[in-house]
Amino acid sequence: MKIRKKDKVRVISGKDKGRDGTVEKVYQKSRKVFIPGINVFKRHLKKDPKTNQGGIVEFSRPLDISKVMLICPKCKKPTRLGFKIEKQKLRKKKLRYCKKCQEIID
């Protein structure tokens, strides 16, 4: 996947469109990312003997990866990513780069 943990991203669709955040966790199998404070839902909970607390609780849910775009650290704009293969002595290294300013991100 092109988006990784600790990347700054912008939401491009949905109820949080235009908001920025930092990716905290990436779920590769379901192609989702968790961004704290984004995609917040409310849930009604019953009083529990463990917590002794009930009521309405807010929590964030993971967001589909197609709804976010990476913000380039150099040009500070949401951008698509590309990959470049850099050949080193005995091995190849796959690097991400910004499609707008051609700056390597990794």
C-alpha cells in the first residue's frame, strides 16, 4: 500500500472532507487506515460493572484508503504517489515519490 504509518493525509471524500490528520494504524487486508479524530461516531453504551460508566461515547473508526490522499512534505499539497526503483550495489530499493514535485518521500 502506498500510505504508511505516520504519513500526513487529507480526507478527500465523506463527512470529514478537507480535514488533515496523521495515520496511526494501517489495516492492509481490509485496505483501511485509522486516523484519530477523523470519522468519529457516537455509540450508546449500557452501564457496565467493570467501568461503572454508561451513556454516549465517541470513538473513531478506520477509514477506507481510497478516501485519503498523502500530503507531500515538500510542496504541502495532497498528491498521488509513484514508485521509483533505485539500484544499489547488490539490491534494489523501492522508493515513493510525489507526482507533483517529483520529490522522494521515504
